[in-house]
Amino acid sequence: YDSGQSPPYFENALTVTPQGNSNGSNSTFGTTLTIRQDNTGVSANGNEYFSLEHDPIQQKNLLVYRRSNSAGHLGGRGRVLTVSGTTVTAGAESSEFNSNSIAAISLVYNTASQNFAVGYEDQTTSDGKAVTATISGTSVSFSSELTLDSTAYGNSQGAYDPDTDNVFFFYKRANND
């Protein structure tokens, strides 16, 4: 945090700036919205602990990230972002979908079921886990957790296959399997 700047700059703050008009080499940008002003858990060691995905049906965006909780863990939370022109607004922060520290967040939109799949590492157990997320208005709710792998999960990336209506999470195991 640097209070000497105007507006104040938060190191590792989670912010979003919508692009307005793009005309050749000229682009305009809207007002930046700061989602979080603390710097706990947004990034570390070059890893970003958030993921953003678009819902083309509702024209909303889901941002999933980790945030420090009362137990000192960096639990998973989410927010719905709505863009109108060059203005972005954020819905209320969700309750935690995992209260342990999480990492390796991957977010995928499933067009058939019209929801999101969130894959991540539970850093307390080293398990790979997943939840589904559903947007309703400007709120997001999460399902119960499913364990994907109980062998040190990390560096995940998700993908949706519309031909089979499946979501896949690709990840690296600690023993490089």
C-alpha cells in the first residue's frame, strides 16, 4: 500500500479495468474498479491466485479468488462482475467455498449446464478439489466440494469440451506423474 499516490496504490490489489472503444491503435479504458484493497493472497512467488471467466448467456463475469479469513487461511471466494459500456460493477463477495488455503485456481464455463466449474488445490490437504458455481443476478453460489485427486495437485488448467459436455482439469502432481 502506498498512500502517497493518488489514488492510493495497493500492491497486489485485485483490480479490473474494462476496455471501452478500440479503433486501430487507439483504445479507451473505463474506470478501474478495485475488487480488493488488501494484498493478502492475490499473488505470491509469481503465481496469481484468481481466475476470471465470462458467462455469455447472462452477460456476466465470474471472478474467483482467495482471501484471508479469520483462521488465517486463504479461502476461496467469488464475485460477479457486470460490465456496461466502460463501467464495471461487482456484486457482493460470496461466502467461502473452501475455508482452507487454496491455490492453482482454474475456472471454466460450461455452456450446456450454464454454470462454472472451479478447480483448485486445497493447500491444507494438498488435494485437488472442484466445486460448481452458479450466477443468479449479481450473486454467486457454490456447490459442495468434490475431490479430484488426493495426490498433491498443482498448476491446474481447465477446459470445456462442448462435444462431450465435459469439463476437464489438467494439473501437475507433486511427483510429476
